[in-house]
Amino acid sequence: MHRSVRRALLPLLAVALSMACSGKASPPEPSPSPHTLPTMAAPSFQVVGIEVGRALDADKRISEKTDSFKPTDTIYVSVVTQGTSTGARLAAHWTYKDGQVVKHDERSVALSGRAATEFHISKPGRWPEGGYTVEVMLDGVSAGTKWFKVSR
């Protein structure tokens, strides 16, 4: 090594050596707290309730809640949502017993705040007795399922 390079490095070496001997190194970077979780933004539009029944009120909410219907009843589901949507897709997928499709109904909704959307099924004759389900979907993802039965 040339003398001029050694002379330039000597002061740097002296400072580093003095810091090492004094025990004063730069403080370590703080590590993230193990209790700090990343914050997740709440969805801007979500299903907050699913109700099944025989009748609706003026706000499209179920006014006569039940999970037991007669073969001649019209069966309603009220999907309660919260948030703002300019075109979310809500769907009701109705099935009988082992998955036989009764009806699939889908619509685009533009809602704000807390609101209800209704779906229903009816049959001019009589519903076969047995167990049914209605699965509510929001933008193609299940938001919940309700079970109900039809009997005399």
C-alpha cells in the first residue's frame, strides 16, 4: 500500500478503534414489537345479516322470521348489508335436500349505509317437504347459509 493511502486511512482507523474501545457503538435498530399486528382495512361493503321468513316489512327486512314453512308459503330471505357499493353482486342460491338447485337469483346493487335486499321463492303448486338451504353470495364469495324446512 502506498504511504499516501495509509496516511488517509489512519485517521479513520483511529476513530473506529476509539469507538470500539469505548464500548459506545451505534444503538441497534429497534425491532418491531411482537404484539403489533398489521392493520387490516374493513371491507367497504359487506353482508352483516341474513334473515329468513314468511313476510317482509317496508324496509325489505323479515317481519315474520321462521325456519319452518308450509308447502304453500312464499319463502323470503333478507340480506342485510353495511357500507357503500356502486355495483356489488348479491346472489341467493336455493337448494333442496342433497343440493338439488331450486333457484339461483343474482342482482347488482348500488347501496350506501345499512340496507336490505330481498330474494324469494314461491311455487304455484306445493313445495316438497324436507330440508332446504339458501346460500348468500357477495361478489361470488359465500357470505353465509341459512337452513329451513318445509312441512305440513
